[in-house]
Amino acid sequence: MRRMLAAIGVSAWGLLAGIAADAQVAAGGHADGLVLANFDRPPLFAFTDFEKSIRVEEGLLRLSAPTNKGGFGINFPSTRDLSASTDRCPVLVLTIHPASRARTIRVRLASGDTNAAWTYRLEGRQPGRELRVEPVDGATLDSPQEREGIFDLARVGQLQVQGDWGADPIDVTLRRLELAPPSAGARSEQAAARRKRQEADAAARLAKQEARRAIRHAADGPRVVHVGAVAAEILGVTLIEGTSRRNGYVPYVEQPGDRIVGEGKVAAWVDGRVVLDAPEKRTLRRIVDGQEREIGYLVGGRGPDAPRSLWPFEERTGADLQKLTAGDPESYRIVSPDDPAYAAGKIPRAVHRKTKPLDRVFPSGGQILRHTIYLVLPAPLVEGRTYTIEFPGLNASEPAVRYVHDTRTATSEAIHAQQAGYRPDDPFKRAFLSIWLGSGGAYTHRGVSDFELIDGSGRVAFTGKAERTLAADGKESMPGVRNHSGTAVWALDFSRFAAPGTYRVRVPGIGTSEPFPIAPDVWEGAFKKSMHGFLAQRSGIALGPPFTTFVRPRDMHPADGWKVFRSRTSYEEAYRGGGDWFAGLLKGRTEELRPEAWGGYHDAGDFDRASGHLWASYLHLELLDLFPEYFRNLGLALPPAEATDRIPDVINEALWNLDCFRRLQDPDGGVSGGIEASSHPRAGEASFLESLVLMTYAPDANSSFTFAAVAAKAARLLKPFETRLSATYAEAAARAWAWAESHRSRIEGERSAEDDAKNTAAAELLWLTGQELYESAFRATTRVDRDGWLIEQQNGAFTYARLPNGVGDPALKARIKHKLLRQADAAIAYGDGNVFGLTTEIPGLPLIGPVGAFTTPGMISRVLPRAHFLSGDRKYLAAAVRATNFPLGANPDNQTMTTGVGRRAPRAPLHFDSRFSGQEAPAGLTMYGAYDAESLPSFARANDWVHTYYVGSTMIPKSKTWPPAEGYVDFFLWPMMNEFTIAQNLGPTSYWWGYLAACRGMNEPKSN
């Protein structure tokens, strides 16, 4: 998924989904018009164990998977109106093959960001013949087994077929899904289902009564971690349910009766040789107390004498919240000794809830949950009064908690402030007031007028006016055209306040935000944290004290016996292979070893070192280029040898990445697309234990132009510090350019991407050498005079606009500057159109994780800092600071989106090296983050399995109905949510924060 999203151009996303949809579902069907879908073509997408288990046989779809853990989906060419067929059953026409052991299968129909599902029983049916299978309980379109949100049958756009997540194999041939009147048997099942529902309702009432009688306040019960007002008459109580311990590796010592059960197939090293069908998962099953249990994953074992390690499965402890009673007002009682309204004790008028995971207990479906319970009070809270909240019907670990309504010190989750802080001269400083009550929906604060900044001593340092910037039913100018917060939002602006100190934002009658600093070095601190993320992602180096607290052995280094093969398949050719990216790389594998293939940066869910990562290093070098005095003297967390040499630390960090690709440059100049494994990592394996087959891509023009651009910039910036190394990189850049020029792709899309990389390389080589060759190449490839914004060519354009006097065309420089400033104005307008100032100049950009919509300043563009540098206009600096606000904690979750930054940061990123070694994630990893299901492109819905099988059953309200602004979930191994990449997230975030750290006092336009 990461590669597909990175490789497809923004403008192509909708087109791709539409073309695939038109090819997928026949417009007609049977003469009665009730065929909903014919399964006669490959699906638009598939996920988990179904991904490589679907093929077309004799015009029908054959699904033959090793487990029932997966699903696939198709789109309708246009939305289908099924509202006239509510009394019909969706009937699956299929054949069950003898090898199938799956119990059920599910059909899910989607309408916007809502959906409904029907379950079909496979177990016990006759194999080998075509069957018409009606849903369990004879369910009709208007009575599905599951429903998320207000499902609109008049606008059905997508169909998914999903397994039940069972471990047994499934083998079926699907012909079609049709709508038919319920059979006599189905009608009988419907009647029986109605009786069951009536009996279930009666049983639920009895169960709730019994649950209330059984309430205990045990030490392992859900623990209250926060109590605070979210409005004058609403008190929020936050509880954490469950705990778990992160496990590290232990040596595997075989015991009698141990069984190693393999699942899936990958190419991997087994006892010193490459095996093409090694198991992807190796699960240890062991007899414990007379019962066989799954203990953990067996990992490692590359060489014949290499020890194997065991990663023990995580386990959850602690009692579940008693959900039967958690929503009842009678489960709570509020008493006060000094507020007469509560002297005798009162129950709330209403109770609302929201629940989301804080982490996954891997690999099970167990979760650590955060519950927030909103008590709507019969009378407003009074300033300074003390209240006791009793839990007669809730199994919290304590029977009651005490709360003092001192709104000068009590934090409120309704007040959202940026947690990294601001520099005194930052032209934008803003907090927010809002609360979405979960099951209670939107809330509009009444009577809000002033807000205050409270300093560390409790003194009021500033008073401002609150401004309601978004009504509960308001709309924003982002894709989806709706209120992405799901509630009313007030802006609390204090941009003109500049006194250094530590402050809280206070809204009288409600409470305060978490504290934040205003200080000269806040952005420097954030930048250093972000750069630490690059250090933590280095491959081929041992990590640990004294330069980082994150500990990891040296990984993937040839001196430790790691072998990397040359593949004849290029990065571009592998991408052309479609869904099976790795098959093409393996097909081109040779026996030639490449001992020079080490170093670079890992991504999150893969340990690849891709040439696209070079653009992050380009941005780091650009920071030194823009602010040489600042970055020349700035110290970063680096190994001692790098921290004490003559080269600025920001260059040293870039060289770790760039050196990897210099080693991958062939003698003729071509540069490899990087280092890749034969599959996604095997279950439980960190980078230093990976047993997959490693290969280098063949050189390609895009990678070679990319290397030429970054190497040329490095050569120019290295001159004052290391002349020999500067010359080495200048020569390597020229050779890469020459090779790329003679090895251009004939495929239009690939050639266009090559032109973008070539454009930046031309600008950098022109600055380095002054040669007319590169001036001509830049002119031939620039899009500055074409329609559309400069996104892919923004690096080259910005560089050309800053060329020294006497180099380049002044008129072309002026046109580039004019276009970039217009582009920045468009980004400001986009930020003006949404309440939190999320920023991009592309109005239709889908709000999805891979573009960093809610986590990465500027999303896919760096135009605001660059416009500020070119113009000195503070409106661009203000917009640049605004774009950091949401990712740094000024959001409804009061959470930053980068590990190790702020008081509440992500704790469950998709980071195998920390997770499988039992450590907290290292600082500096910026997440993909929340996404808007309403604007999610169809091909990106492959992560729906997380909603279906995990968080959909635990989140309250249903996971897909949460407002996107509050939609981030800390759930390990949710790629669309908590993966990250070097180029998409870490590079842009570090650049943005680095720019804000260095640009102090920049108020005048630049002369060049």
C-alpha cells in the first residue's frame, strides 16, 4: 500500500479507481435486473491472506486462501440505488470446494463512510456443486447483521467480500451476488430471528440488573486517569482499561512437544540457503498445563549455525469495563460538601461515551482502551467547589474520585493547545475550544467570551476574545465538504502575545489546556527530536548510548554475514508488476553478491532503503543552504565520530543516506533504486534478525537523476569542509546524470517522473558547475510556464530561483518566484477554509495517511517556508506556523503526531525494531495519521480489515463514524494509520521545524 500510494501521482488517484471500477462490475446482469455483481474479473483490491489467493478460472472468481483472514473489494461504476429492494435478500451464488473448512463468509456494502454486512454460513453445505446461499437469519437488505452509521441503500458504491478471520482455509468459487425475495426457509429464519431478538432484549435487561449487583472495585479494574469539565455542566471522566507488557526476544530452547506451525510462503534464508517457499509465520505451539497454546513467533536463523530467537506473544491483563452499565445515569452519583446543589447527591441527567484503543496487544485482537464518559449534570459546576464522583454502577478500580473545579489549574480535554510551544516572535499562536461527545454527538459551548493565558505562578498574563470559527453544522473547504471535527469549534488566538514563559490557556468556567512554552529555542528542540527519527531509522549501525537511548544491534551489515544479491529488476519495473511488487524483484535475482549494499534509512513497515528517501536528505541539505550559520553550528544526536568531525551535523546525517547510494552506483554511473527484501518482514522479525532475501534493484533513470540532484547539492555544500569528499560527490553526480540521460524510460508516466527528478538535478548541477548543459536541461523540463502548481518540481524550481547572480536567467527566476508565491497563497486559502489550518495548495487532495493530512505540515508540499524565504513576507511564516499547530497537539485528541514530542505522543507506531525488542518507540517518528473515510480513494480501503475485525467492535461510536480530526488510533500494525515513511513524513516534518528554528528575524525579502 505504501509503495502504491507513493508511486501514483495525485491527479491519477481518482482516475485509477474509476477505470478499475468500470472494468469490475457489469452494468447489467440477468434480465430481471437484480444481479448486483458478477464475480468474473479480478477485484479492485484485496488484503491480508486473500491478497495473493484470488484468480479467475473459466470466467469465475476462485478464492483459495490458507486462512479465512482477509477480504477483497470492488466498486460499482456509479452508485447503485437499492432502496426499492429492501425486502429482498442478497444471495451469494457460489461453489464450495472440498478443501474449504471456513465456517462463514461476509458481504459488506458501503455507502460513503457507512456500511452494512451480511453473514453467510458455509460450514455443513454440500461441496462441489453450485449453491444459492442466503444470509444467516434470512436477513434482507434492511436487516443486515451489522450496520455502521446511517446506511443509505440509495447510494451504494462498493462491495466487499470478507472472511470471518478464522484460521481454517477457504476455497470457494464465486459467480455473482443477486437480490431475490426470501425463500420459505429464509422467511422461517426471519421469524425465528425476531423471536431470538425479543428473547435477547429480555435477557439483556436481566443481565444489566445482574451486572449492577456484581459491581466490584478491584485493583485491576479500569483506572481513572483524568477528571475535568468540558463545559460548565458536563464533566468528563477518563478511564484506561487493561495493561500489557512489551516483550523482547529470548533465546529459543526447544521443549518436548513443541510444534512450529508455518503459515504463508516467502523467499527466505533457512539454515544458510535460500528457500523460495519458506513459511512467512513460524508460530511456536507448546503444551502448558496440559493444553497446547500459541507461545510466540520463532524468528531469525539466517545461517546454519545462527541461533533462533523467540518473540513471546503479548498478553493483556486487567478487568474489562462493565459496558452493560457504563451508559446508565444510575451508575454515577455526584456529591459535594460545598455546593448546595449536590449536597444530597445527584445522578447525571444523561451519560455519553466514547472509546478508542490506546494500543493493540499483538498479535491478538486484545486492546488497551481509553474510555471517556461524559456526565451531563443537573446543575452547572461552581468555581472552586469540590465534588466527589461515585461509581455505584461502574467497576472502576476505585469506588469514587474527587474533583476540585478550579478552572485555573484543572485541565480540560476541550481546550486544545500546541504542545511544542512557540517562539516569541512567531506571528501565529492559537488554541481551540471544542468537544465532540461521542455517542452524544456535537456540542456547542454557550456564553463563551474571553479566554486567558495563565503563567506558571497562576497570574493572568493575557486576555483575549474567543471566536466561534466553525458551527456544529458548518462545513469546511476540504474534501468531504463537511465539519471534520463533528462539533462547534472556537478559536483562542494570542498571536500578538510574545513574553517568554510557560503558559496554559484558560477558558473561565471550564478549565485549562496542558502547559506549553513560549521560548526562543522551541523549534530547535522539535527539530532535534525529528532528526533523531532519522538516526533511529539508520541501517547498518549499532544504536545506543551515548548518542541515543534507543538500543538496537547493528543490522544488515556485510561484516556480520549479511548477503545482498543483485537483481536485474529495476524499481520502476517492480512497480509495473502491480500488486505483487516482490515477485518481479525475485524474478530478476542473480547470484552476484553486493557487499557494498548497506546503510541508508529503513521505512516503518519495511526495511527497504529506497532511492526516494534521498529527497529527505535533500531537504536537510537545503536547510544548511538557506541558513548556513545556524546549521553549521547546530549539534544533533550522532555517533561520536560524526559529532566531532569538521562536517556540520546536518550534512553528516544526510551523508549516511547519500553514501549508501554512492556505494550502489555502478561503474558506468547508473544508481540502483535501493535495497529491498523478498517480502514484507516475516512475523515477529526486527531488522537485526530479518531472514528474508535481500536484493538491490537494477539502476533506473529516476533513481540516477535523484542521486545526481542530492549528490550535486552535497558536493557544493561540502566544499568548505571536505574538499576531497566534495569532489567525489561532484564526480558521482555527473556520472549519474550521464547514465540517466542515456537510459530514459519509454513509458510516458515514468518519463514524466524522470523529468521531475532531472529538473532538480539540472538546477543543482548548474549551481555546482555553471555549465550551459544543465541550464538547457532545466529549461527543457521546467513546468513553471504550464498550468498547475509546482509539486514534483518544487525542489528544482526553488533552487533555480536562488541561483547566484550571474547564473541562470533572471526573467525565469522571477517567473518561478511569482508562481511559488501564488502557490503559497493558494495554500493559505486552503488553510483559511478549515478550522485547524490544515494546509495544502491542492484542494482535491484526499485526506489520507500517506499524504500526512493531519500529521505532516504542508502535506506533500514545502511551499510556505520557501515562499517566506523568497519574499520575507510574514504572512507565509504565519501560515507555516499555523500548519504545525494540529500535528503538534492543537487538536481534539490533544495529541502530537510525532513520537517523543509533547506530553501525549503516539505510542504504538508501526515500528518493528522497538516493538519486538520490548522498547518504547524512539523519538522523531511522524505518523501517517488519521484519514477521512468519506474522501478515501477506493484502492486505499484495503485497511478496512482493521475496522471490521478489531476496532469496529471496541470503538464507541463505531470507528468509521468518528470525525477525522479525532480519528487517530494508536493501534499497532494499522498501516494506513500508524505507518510512516522517510520521504512522506519524516523528511517534510524535520524540514518544516528546522526552517522555523532557523528563520529568526527574517523580515526582509532576499536579494538573490
